[in-house]
Amino acid sequence: LVAQQFSKDPYQGFDKRAFVKSGKFKLIEVRMSKNDDVVMGHFCEFELDQRDVDPSMTPRYSDYYGESINCQEHAVAFPLHEIAQECREFDKVNTGTIYNTNPSAFILHQPKSGSTLLSNMLTVARPDTFVVSEPAALRDILKCENCDRELQIQALEDTMYFLGRSRIPLGDMYIKISSQYTIGLSLIRETFPETKWIYLTRSPEIVLQKLMD
């Protein structure tokens, strides 16, 4: 009965590590806790080409894979750093098919301060600009209290590597950080000390009014 509730995996029997290395499967989530020695990355297949999508219809990164049956039912998990190293080696010998972009800036914001509008503007301003809005993959890394610091830094580096990895050439990449992850700001600054920040603020009275609506 349980099996009947899920669709058939179209890639059953295939080498799914190869799908991750080729860019067919993309990172959607990272799992780590203070009790874990190994950070796990979760991957699945979904379309991610912001050039062909109205950004107002996909305000968050999760909107790209939220409707994917493959992501809902057949996501695969691998040790994050292990698969990241395999992909880096793959990239070295497959230049021209896989492109890598480092974050140009992090966007931090108060709630209801216009961050989604800014993200949409950046997305449509240039066709090669890529905005990753509030990726769930950062949640456990940034909110993990009492975790091994070196493991967190490594996980954050690997996550940003996967978020900036694409089969199409990218220009600038902006990472919008959810305001609930501010506990991890020191980790981001330690890992990416040269990366710029954009901070959005708004009149507290208006923010409070919007939150109460």
C-alpha cells in the first residue's frame, strides 16, 4: 500500500551520482546537526532557468522544485563534501558544459522590506544574473548551534558551490538570506569575507503594519 502511494522512479537502476555530476540533479536540501559527523546533501531533477520564468511566479528557490514529482518522491542523498569533491573533479575535465559562479553578494533584509521586489528586479535586469532566494539548503547549516565550526564552513562552501553550478553560463549570483537565519551571519562572513552585502530596511511602522495584515 505504501509503495502504491508513490510514482515509479524513472531513474531506477541508473547511476544517480553521475546525474549529480552532470548537473541533471541539483541540490535542494542539506541536513546537518551537532550530532552528525557527515553532512548530507539531497538532490533531485528540476528545471532551473530563470531566463524563461516570470520571477514573480517563483519568488523562492523552492518554487522551482516544489512541483517536481522527482523531488517530492525520488530525491537522493549523498555525503555533501564527498559528492562536491567528485563534482569539482568532473568540472575540471568538462569545461564548457558545466559552469561555476561564486556569490557576488548576499541579500539580507527585514521582513516585508521589499526583498522579493529587489530579487525580481535583479533577475530581469540581465539575462545572466541568477538570484537564489532563501534556499532551504542553508537552513541547517546556518541554524546549527554547537556544531563543529570547520564542518559548518565546509558545508557552506560546498552548498554555495552547488547553488552556483549550472549547465548554462551565469554572470552575477545573488543569495537572498531569510531573516530567520541571521544567527548564521558570522559563519557566512567567516566563509566568504570578501563577498559584498546588500541590506534592506524599511520603516518599522510599515513593517509592523504589513506583518499584522
